[in-house]
Amino acid sequence: MLKKATPHVTRIRALDQLHRGDEIEARLSVGPSYDDVVIRRGSVQETAPGIGVVWILDRLTGLRKAINTDECSVWRVA
């Protein structure tokens, strides 16, 4: 019987830890009693650590999206 592989997820606290091509998730906190909700998932295209923004190629839409780290948390999915 095969086991389903679960991805290893690590929270990114500084955008300089990210590299082009890294697979990440952007999560939004919806309250103290709930898990964070994944709002975007995709591969890193560009980062701007000075302003707290990372651009990804969104896996769902195929479009380039900006993620503001002031509004959500960023998690590396490996």
C-alpha cells in the first residue's frame, strides 16, 4: 500500500530567505480559533524585501500576483 506524501511546510519570516522558483503559500489569519486560510499558492518570481512584497506565478490562475507580507504570512512548501 502506498502512503500519500505530505509536503514539508516552513514559515518564511524574512523575504531574503526566498529564491526564484520556490513554491510558497500565502495564508490569511481568520481568527484566533481557526487555522490560517491559504489564499494564494505558486512559485516565486521576484521579491522586494524592502517593501515586504513577493510576486508569484499563481498556480490556480496562471497570473502573476503580488503578496504583501503585512497582510498575510508566507510559507515555503517543499
